[in-house]
Amino acid sequence: MKRVTGIGGIFFKAKDAPALQAWYKRHLGIDVQEWGGTAFSWTDSNDKPVGGTTIWAVSSEKSYQFAPSQAPFMINYRVEDLHAVVAALKAEGCNVLDKIDESEYGKFAWVIDPEGNKVELWQPPWGQ
């Protein structure tokens, strides 16, 4: 079974999220949207879409999304079969959070690594 197939997103906290978002937009050209981030579409060498995205987002340092981790970041990893990966991690004794979210954006689960970082696992909707 494949486990991680790529990075789906990078999320981090900022003391002043709007100012940091503006800095990335102005100086690095990241098209930061109102929700605080952007979706980078995957393309081939001819700039044609190849069916995937990587999310980048900055949120307030008070964001609850990273809890119970105290880390200022969270990485989202793409997986092909979320339920199988979660079952394998649990069988291996990993600290998998009980919640699995399923929505039009795909399936999400979380595991805490040995240093207390919250890791997000994401199975995108079919075709993405």
C-alpha cells in the first residue's frame, strides 16, 4: 500500500497574518485570497494542468486548526486510501486522532508525530 504520495498543503501561523500574507503577495507574487492562502495548480512543462493542487496558507497564531500541536506549522500530505493509511498507523501504535472528515474537498485525518507536530492526511476527491 502506498502511504504518502505528495504534499497537499503547507499551513503556518503568523503573529500578524494579514501583514504576512500581504508581504508574500507583494514580494513573492503569491496570489493570496481572502481566506488567507492560495491553491497552486500542478502543471506540466508546457504549463498545462495535470490534475492536482498544493495549498499554501497563513493563519492567525490563535488558530485552533493546529491543536493539539503547539507547532507554528502543519503539513498536509496526500494519500491514495485514507482509511487504509489510518488503519495501518493505528496498528503501528501511532497517535492518530479519532476524527475523520469527509466533504466535497476530500477525506481528512490527523496524526501526531513523535515530536508533537500535527500532521494532516488528505485523500483528494477522485480525479484530483
